[in-house]
Amino acid sequence: MPTVAFHTLGCKVNHYETEAIWQLFKDAGYGRSEFESKADVYVINTCTVTNTGDKKSRQVIRRAIRKNPDGVICVTGCYAQTSPAEIMAIPGVDIVVGTSDRVKMLDYIEQFKNERQPINGVSNIMKARVYEELDVPAFTDRTRASLKIQEGCNNFCTFCIIPWARGLMRSRDPKEVIKQAQQLVDAGYKEIVLTGIHTGGYGEDMKDYNFAMLLRDLDTQVHGLKRIRISSIEASQITDEVIEVLDQSDKIVRHLHIPIQSASNTVLKRMRRKYTMEFFAERLMRLKQALPGLAVTSDVIVGFPGETDEEFMETYNFIKEHKFSELHVFPYSKRTGTPAARMEDQVDEDVKNERVHQLIALSDQLAKEYASVYEDEVLEVIPEELYKEDPESGLYVGYTDNYLKVVFPATEEMVGKIVKVKITKAGYPYSEGQFVRVMEEEPAAESMRNIS
């Protein structure tokens, strides 16, 4: 049996797509082996969000070539899309496929075996207008299933290369989304994470359908689904209709990741972001009314070209005032090919690092404050895996619906099920909990009655 090994760099969408590509190989009779071992085919799914992403991608490609110089080396993903020539120039690379046409990969492998000529299968992504269906019936991860609902982005923020790597907004057919969600629930998943390049933009390219309607349909039409998590949503996509669905749903969790990037209107303008801080604040207020106890996590770019101390403090104070529950903080790094990389007033590295540390300290403090509200409360947790720092302890790690990471005593049978856990000691990055009970499953006959 021929073997294939994968290495994925970058975001959740890439991880999702690697699983989908694995399904194609599996259906063609391949076995999967570890990337560090010898395989017949290596697939490297690359990232290009920063210049470092490119560099890491090149390192991993070279590693695969060293592992088995006779293996077929396939490179796909965002870096493959934006710089196919750079990748083709690496001696030993056989096939390059971008962020579309992944279904052709197996044909390219056969072609390569026959002709022994490198193949560049990258097409112009800016012309793609249809969502590429890639099915993932189950994941290597047993507890949370990602469900990709859209591709591409129309925003063109000045720091971001992604529209050039992923193309313009394309939404997946809602019937396909519902169908795959049901497949995942039938395979045993209780929680589905809706993911995409610009997830909340779902439906912007459709006539009579939008993201709020998709959420409502998932909530009402997928039987047995317990939790819906949105991987990320822009403030501008949180419409009144979306808020209404969040308010009415008992499946959409109390956690939203809303990238803010900066909380200074002048910086946001230079970033070409589509909202003001006044608008962002108003949306947060409305969301917290609809979902009391909502955890809001966010991404922040620190040291964007021209960011003054005052502008940075605007961001710092806004985040503090609105009590975000956790931040991903990135120092701005130049991405070749984006307008921001050509801007004057690049901020000094030392200043950036100082600001990053300030925000990380604030994030830690806010995360602890948010968690402390839930001390002594009983919350629902899905155990995911053994507590890695002490595997002998019988402790497991899982997330509550509002994204607290909890360590508590559990058993292997509980993994992937919803259990009630009392938070005995709130903290960050982990809170400690005491197992209370496993939630009752609906008996099958009961759920069949609900369908008819």
C-alpha cells in the first residue's frame, strides 16, 4: 500500500483542508504515515500570512526532500498559490497546487510518475467564483469538528496578503453545509466549529441567503448537534439579524472571536478596516445583552506603521474597558506585496516588543478576571485529551462553551461527550474543576420522534 505523509502550516482552514486532502488519498488506497518517517508521497500545506510563514514552509519542504529523495513532493496552500515559481525552484519539488484544484493532486501524482517532469498546477485564484467542495466526514481530532463554510475575502486590509492567496469571497452551498454538519454529528461530534477565511462574510456573494440564516438552519435542521462555535467573525458582519439568532439559539456558544487589530480609528483607517471604534463598542454592548457572560477573544496587531503612543493607548484602554477575555497579540511584521509594507513610519522593533508585552500582560489579567466569575459554578465541558503536563494524573482537559480551558478528573470514555464540571479554582491558562456528571443522551427513539 502506498503511503502519504502530511505537514500543515498556518491556520485552522489549512488544517481542515489537509484532512480533506487525506480523504482523497484514503479513497485512492493510500495509508497515512507520520511526516518524520519515510513515505511515498509528502504533502506540505503551506502558509504565507507573514514572510516567516514562507520561510518555515520552505524549511519543511526541504525536510521532506531529505527524508525520502525518491518520494513525490507535493506543495499546496497559500504560499504555493502566491509564489509557485519560488517553490518550483527548490530542487526536489515535484508538484505545486495552489488553494484550488486540490482534487487534481492524485492525477498529477500519476502524471509525474509517468513523465518525471515537475508539474505546476497553480491557476489564477482571482478568477475562481465557485466554492470548491472538499468533504471531511471525520477528523483525526475526536472532539471538535471544523466545518468550512466559505473561502476567500473581499476586504483587502493593507497589511494582509490573504485575498491574493485565497481569492474573493465564495460561499458554500447551504444544503452542503447542513448535510456535512449532520454527517459530523452522526459520526459522534457534539461541537461544530464554523470556519473559513472570512467566516462571518458567508452569504455576501448570495442573493437571498446570509450568515444569520445559515446559523438558524444549522440550529433547527441538524439533529443531535449540541454546540455551534463560530471560529471568527468581523464586527462589521455582526448584523442585528445575527445578534437576534444568537439571542434565540441555545446551541451557539457564549464565545465569539472578533478580530479588532487596533482600537484607534486613525490606525483602523490606515489598515483599511471596515468599522470605527464607536461601532465596535455598540456591537459589543448588543452582543453582551443577547448572550450574558459572553467571552470575547480578539486579535491585535501592535506597532502598525505610524502607530503613536497615543494610538496604542487607545487600543490598550478600549480592550481594558470592554473586558475582552483573551487576546492574540502580534507585532506588526512587513508582508512583502502589501501596501502597509511600503508605508513610511515603520515602528521600531523595541517599541513594538514593549507594546506586545504590555498587551499580553493585560490579556493575562483580563483572562483571569473573566475566569474568576465562574468559580464555584457548574459548566458544561467536552473533555478533549489527557492533561499533557501530568499524563499519569487521570486529569483531562476540555473547553466550556464560553471557552474556559478546564483541567479535571475524567476517564477515556468521557472524551467527546458533554459533562458537567464544577469550577473549583478559576485561573489562566487553566481553571481546575471537579467532575459532576455526564449529560444524559437523548434515547434514539426520542430523537427519531423529534424528526418526524
